[in-house]
Amino acid sequence: MELFVFLCSLIIFVSFALMPLARRAGAPFLLIALLIGMLLGEDGPGRIQFSNFNFAFDLGSVALAVILFAGGLETGRSVFRSAGAPASLLATIGVLITAGITGVAACLFMGLPWQVGLLLGAAVASTDAAATFLLVQQSGIALRQRLKDTLLLESGLNDPMAIFLTVSLTTLVASIQTNAPADLPGMALFLLMQAGIGILGGVLGGRLLARILDRLFLPMGTYPIMTLAGALVIFTGVSLAGGSGFLAAYLAGLSLKAKLKRPIDRIVDFNEAFQWLCQMVLFLTLGLLVTPSALLEDIWPAIGCAAVLMLIARPLAVFASVGWMGFSFRENVFLSWVGLRGAVPILLAIYPVIAPGPISIGFFNVVFVIVAISLTIQGWTIAPAARLLRLGPEAQAKETTDT
């Protein structure tokens, strides 16, 4: 036990200690965590044998729920007034367009059946909350508030559509293999339940949690952990009821912050710290799960899919869904570029692998490569892209003065 605790603590400590180095190098910190996990795995010096996809999926789901809840706590309710409409369109229509175009590219580059190609597109269609929250803040660029709110809110809202597409297409692929008829009405009902129960459970659960916390008189140190436990109750309860627990966790954080009368500073600080730990554990686990040598089998088709996703699918999705909603051309270009993929697509890629059906680990490897490319290229260039597009406050003020 002592050796296990020593090694785990040392890995997490060293990972966090590398954060200043990553910031100075301009590298995405989450990519560093992913690389550390890969180095610890079976192909790296660590030689740790880990291939439990079910455990990784369960652990990752809980970690992502904590990350989303903390993100909701850090987001003001005013974000919906400024960015609710564009973020909602990006989280629905934008995800559909991205999944469709990337899925077609997967079919062309990899020779996949159209159902499997669209399944791959669906898995990588949503932006990642953990990556977006962290890398937008880490970039140090003071973006226009509506632009920043749209990016952050979209990443918290687009999980239900991506989950719906992934689960539905996984079911469709399995039904074709077994010659069973596809249940289209059931798929539509699944989407409605995911969004509807997720929204109701998150908003009402957050308000109820705020009321309970306001009426209890406990030692100050107990409120943060009680809040986190309440958030996980909401996440799991909504999931058991058939809704999107991820959406509920994010909205619970938003609702709690808006309704809680008690000082919330300790709660926010605690959840921010726990969010960092969950991000670290999540990306270390996903890095540990992958076998780097297996990534080379479909490396070129995966690179092609990543290029289509970043350069064609995401820009078309942005301009088609929100290009007419008051953003400048440069802001739309920035929205197109900062479509960061992270833990969510990798988790969604695990689902078809562990579900009954013909999807193999190769599917997971391709998605992993796409996410790694997105984190590397897009994550590394957020600040340079904002400066190149003159989106900082100084450039915008100068432009306003000139006009």
C-alpha cells in the first residue's frame, strides 16, 4: 500500500510541478498529462499493463461530472443572456454538421461503412469542457466577453447531442450486424430524455442543493465536500432516470451559484482544486489506456480526419450555425479554430468498444489520435491565433478608435 500511494502521489505531484514549464513553453497542460500517462503505459518506461476500458469509462465519467460542475460554479448566470443562443446552436446544429462532415471523411479515408464512419464523426463532434475551460484561461488573452462565454457555454452544453449520436449510432451498427430493425422512435425519445431530464434535473437539483445548504448550520469546512457530494447525487440520479448527467452537473453548478445565499468562495475554491485533480487523473488514465505502438496502424487516415475536422467541419459548423449572430468575421474564425477536443471524445470512443457490436479497439485509437492532434495544434495556438486575429482588448480598442 505504501508503495502504491507513494507512486500515485509522486506522479500527480510531478505532473502539477510541470505546469509552469508547460505554460512557459506554450504547451497545453492536459497534453503533458496525456503524455505522462502514455510513458507510464505498456509501451513506455513505466510498463504498466492497463487495458480495462470499462473502469476507464466509469472513472472518466465521474471525473468529467466533477469538472463540469466546477465549470458551472465558475460561470455566471449572465452567460446565458449574452451567449445562450449561439452556444445552444453550436451545441446542437454545430455538433450535427461536424459529425456528418467528419463521418464522411472517415468513410473516404478509412473505407468504413457509412454507419461506422458517422459513429466516428459523432464521437469527435463535441468540444471538451475540461480542455476548453483550462486552455482558454491558460491562454491569457482577454477575449470579448460574449465570445468567451460562447466558447465555455458551448463546451458545457454539447455533450447530450454527442452522447445521443454516439449511443444511437452504436445501437444502429449493432442492429445491422444482427439484422435487427433500427428503433428510430426510440432514438428520438432517447434524445428528448437526455436533454429534458438533464435540464430539469440540473436546474431543480442545483436549486434544491442551494436551499439545503442555506438552511444547514455546519462547520465551514463541511460545506464544500457536501456540495460536491450533492452534485454527484444529481449527476448519478439524472443518469439513472435516463437523462444526461453531464448536462445536469453543469447546470447544477450554474443554478447553485445563482441561488446560494451563503458565501460561496470556499465551495468554489474547493471544487476548483478537485477539478484540477480530476483533470489530471482523467488524462493520466486515458494516456495509460492507450498503446502508442497501436496508434501507428491507422495514423495517416486519422491525421486526415483530424485535418478535415479542424479545417473544414468545425468552420462550416460555426459559420452555418452562428455566423449570422453578431460575431465579427475574425471572431467566427476564432470560434472555428478553438473547437478543442479532449477527454469527452475519448470517453465516447470507449462506449462503442465496450458495447455489444463489431467496434474494435482500433476505433478508439483513431479517435485518440484525432484528439491528440487537436490538443497539440489547436491548444498550442490559442493565444497566437487570438493575437493574429487581433481579438485582444488592445487591438479591439485600437480598431474602435481608428473607425
